[in-house]
Amino acid sequence: MPSPKLKKIIAFGLFTAFVLAALSGCRSVTPQPRDLTATAEIPAQTDTPAATATVTPTPEPGALMVNGESVPLSEFDAQLKQLQAADAELAKTRTPEEQRQMVLDELIDQTLLAQAAYAAGFVLDDAGLQQRIDALAADLGGQAALDGWITTMGHTSTSFQSALRRAAASAWQRDTLMDSVSESAEQVNAQQILVRSPDTAADILRRLNAGAEFATLAAEYDPITKGILGWFPHGYLTQPKVEEAAFGLEPGAFSAVIETDFGYHIVYVLERENDRTLSVDARLTLQHKAIENWLVEQRAAATVEILVP
């Protein structure tokens, strides 16, 4: 049985951290034995020495191809096994098809990120790779624990190192994309009134147009938060239409009624700054979106071939 710490790391999930995702690499495919039942014909002696046959290693089957780069089937199998272990540990219910797609998506993303990293000059020498292996072993409680995990997931030392290189390169590219997000941006400080009924929203808008104070009505319909949205940049809110309306207003102005899946909004802008330092949460959100948008663009331009059934 895995140690409690190892079980925790497995349960942490395939897609939560790239260092942990690196633990699910590819394993070597056992060479298929040749047919030894056929009788070999003994060649007649000649003055010319017989040519020595060249043994060509059988290429490992691939699970998918990304821009001409093959991702081994064994790596797909290992990551699928890790996801299944995580799902079982966390009592998550996913169909085999959902698990298959999640692993394929992760491998495609990792490969695209790694390809971009190497194209940008990323280098991981043997010493750097060993440092990562030592760190993982220390986190698990020792080399024996890491070796046990590698064996459990069907890895060899070689395939594990190959997968770790891929994960390290993809993590480097993710960090590069995150660092590209500025620490400041144009932001507005806004407040909203959100109701469920279109008739109620229309009545509120009439009252605002008649001179009612926005803050008073916001507190009436939301006594707890008073509709305060706070400062936010472009790309932060979950409702783009609300965000678009807010950035279209000057301080002291309110919007028309905006319909979303949440209901009916009226937005009021309190303040606006062209270059304000982002909150930790806002910058993290924009960083994640930067990665997502990058991957969408790369996938659209990439040639991806799925080989697994």
C-alpha cells in the first residue's frame, strides 16, 4: 500500500501541479519476441563473407501525434492510471471516455507547452533533471518511495525521466506566460444591483433615472454586500456583458439593464484608473486566462492526430 503522503500526492490529481503531473511518464514497451519456430536455412559457404544483419529497434507505439512529435502510448496509459487512482481516492465519478479525454487534453497541452519552451531556448541538463528527481524523492519520503511509485505506475527509470523532462519544459513555458501578464492594468471600481425579475429591474432603472441614489437602492436589494464589485480589470468578471458595460461608463454613471444567466444587472462605476496595481486574485485570474488563450491559439494552429481508440 502507498504511504499516506504518497496517497495524498496521487489523490492531489493529474492536472493540479506540473511537478506531480511529471510523475506520470511513459514506460518502455517490452520488445515482442521473434518467431523462433521457423527453421533457419543454413547458407552455403562462399568466398564472400555474409553481411551482418542490422537490428532495427521496434518504435514504441504512440497514443497521439502533436506537430509530428509522438507521445508514447505507454505515457498515455500511465497518466490514465494516475487519473483513475486520483478519482478513486477522491470518490470522483467519471466515465472512461471522460477520463480518456482528460488525459489526451493534458498530454496535448503539455506537448505544445514543451515544444514552445524548447523553441524559446529552455534547457534541462542531466544535473538539473537529477535535482528534480531528488526533490520528488525527498517529498515522498525517500528514493525507495519514489521507486515504488514509478513501478506502481508502470514506469521504467528511462521513461520516467523522459516524462519528467516534458513536464519541466511545459511548466517553464507556463511560468513564462504567467510572467508576461503585467502587474497593473486599467481598472474600474463598480457596484451593481442584481435582481431576478425583468420588471423589477425596469422599475429600479426608472427610479434611478428619476434621481434615486444608486447606493441606497443597491443596499435595499443586497443588504449584505450592497452590490460592491470592487476594483477589477478587463477579463476578470465571470459575466463579460457586465464587465463590458462597466468599462463603457465614466465614474458616476450607471448602465441600462443587462441580462445574464444570473439575472438582471444595473452597473454603476464609482472610480476608474488607467493603470492600477492588480490584486493578487485578479492577476492570477488573468495569468490563467493568458495560458488558456495561448493554448486555444496553439491548438488551432497545431496538427494533432489521436491514435488511441
